Amino acid sequence: MTNDWNISSNDQSTFLDQEETAVLVGLVTKEEDEVTANEYLDELEFLALTAGATTKARFTQKVNHPDSKYFIGSGKAQEIKEYVDAHDIDLVIFDDDLSPSQAQNLERKIKVKIIDRSNLILDIFANHAQSAQARTQVELAQMQYLLPRLRGLWTHLERQQGGIGTRGPGEKEIETDRRIVRDKIKKLQDRLEKLELQSETRRKNRGQYIRVAFVGYTNVGKSSLMNRLSKSDVLEENKLFATLDTTVRKVVFGRMPFLMSDTVGFIRKLPHHLVESFKSTLEETKESDILIHVVDLSHPSYEEQIETVQQTLASLGVEQKPILMVFNKLDLYRKKFFDDLLTESEKDALVNELRESLDKKYEGQIVMVSARTKENLQTLRDMLSGMIETKYKERYPYKAKYW
């Protein structure tokens, strides 16, 4: 299977105690055709690799709607079980959220660990969160995910299905645990509220400066571009969700100061409770004056990724802000899609055609760059400088600025 996410075999650092093997499962439905389902599984494979699991096989099934018991059909569940048994697989990862009963039924049948996309993303988030705010956000999302699934954790209470011989203190024990989790959720929400107030105070203190925020799909090179433009040292990794904490840097172009921030990347099928938990992190986007929407030009599904980001920005109510679209990884695009027999002038002509096509499709400010080779970075700086200067003139029309 191909890996369109471009991660090398040598870049498989893991936060698990030991590498696990996994199989992926997705559905082909009326809403998602086979091509789309495989694109989602490509993304899921990269998520698994980021978490430290190696994918050994994929299973898809065409259905009108998910099965209420196993999510997939019982025959497909049996097929997966046979593969898992034959190849000593550690876990099965589903591309969609499973209900607590579906996860429990699957674990009983397949007899290995069953997780879904939300669970996998939470695991990655938990490893990458650094600040107190990000750790609190992740822990809150974990508790909200855990609450309806507590019954499946109590393996010693599996006999509790009603009837003679099943009554006793067990149910009270589960209810006690639920109450503990609810109390924990309330404490985390209170703690997060205090941290959000602190963040809001910090943002207000930066009010005199024009603010620029990087947004975009995960792993498109936002942190790399921020490092090139600000000469800072934000973490750069070829992994999903390498950056969770909002990083803010003061940058000066010539004599013109402004604030530049990096934000958490977006992704398709991002669980709702994660979006809710990370709204405070995305407040940096809402408070910004200019957005830099970074796109991975080399990814075969970059148009769908753009749509995902635009939908997320619309949900935050910031789609009307000035947006500079930066199509990154131009060097990788040439490497992946240009024939070696083409001359340099022919390659340049194709790039110009692509730029004209993007200009027509996405109205507004557009630039194609490579953060790795620094190609067209000066053009990006010039375009950004013009947008920032315009914003300063709008905000301080009667105040002289000397930059």
C-alpha cells in the first residue's frame, strides 16, 4: 500500500513501550465511495504510525449503514479475527467512532484491543501536549470519551445482564466510577476556564500589535514556515499533530513588528469533543488580524484538505478575515508529479499554469513556496508585509508609523 503522507521508515519514533502491529477497518457507504474510504485509511495509517503502530493490513466493506452490533458485518468481523489470529496482530483500528457496545462486542469476538479514530487521536494528543492548557484540554476530552465506555472496562462484571445470580454491589461500583469521572470532568472544566482567562489576558496585552496566525491541515508545514519567517525554533516533525500548543513569536520585518502564532492542525473526521476541548486554543485564530492558510501542494487530496480547513474556519466565524493562502512543499510537488525528462523551462511553465489555475479557483492572496528549500520565501515575506502594513494603517489611521 502506498503512503501518500511521505513519512520515512526511519522516522517512526514512538511513545509506546514497544511497537504494536495493527489492521485498519473502514466502510464504503453511499456518502463515502471506495476512493474516499481509502484516502481516509491512508490518513488513519499515518495516525497509527505517529502513535507507534505499524499497519499490516486493511479491511473495507461496502454497506448501506453500519451494523448495530459489530459496526461491520459479522462475516467481515470473522474474517478480521482469522487474520488477527494468523498474523499475531496487537490491535484493530476503526476509521469511525464505535459505540461502547460495538467496541465491547468486537473485543469479545476478535479478542484483541479495539480502538477507533477518536481514541487514536486522543492517544497522540496526550503524548504531544506540553503546556498546562493543552494537557488539561486533552485530559478533559479523554474523560468525556471514557464516560460512556466505563462498563466495558469492568471485565470482572461481564455477567451483569440482569436475572438471578447477577445482582450485587457491582452496579454500584460502576455508578461510583461514573460519578468520579463526572466530578473529574467538572474539575477539568473549571481548571480550563481559569487557564482560558489567563490566555485571554495575555492576548489583550498584545492588542497593540497586528497578529498573524498560521492555520491549515495537520502536517502541511505550518511550523516549518513559521520557523523560516520568524527565525524561531518551533518543533518540526513529519507527523500528525506535532504541534498542539499555540506558539506566539514577536517578529519584525524591517522595522515593522507583529505577532506570529502557530496553531493546532485540522483533520477530517476530527471528533466533536476534541473540537470543543480545543476551542480555547483556536481562540488565537479568532483574535488574529491575518490568517496564513498553509496547504500541502504535494498531497493528492490537498483540495479536500482545503475544504476541511475552510469549513472549520467558517465554524469559528473567521472565514471573512484576510487570508493568505500558501501552497507549501513545491519542491516535493515537482519531485512527485514531474517527469525527469522534462526540461527546466517546461517545469517552470507547468508551475505557472498551476499557479494561474489556483489563482482562479481560490480568490485572494496566493503564493507557492517550499519551506525546505526556501523557494519563494521572499515573495511570501513581501506579500505578508503588504497585508500587515495595510492592517496597521486601518487600525492607526492618524498615528505615524516608522517601519
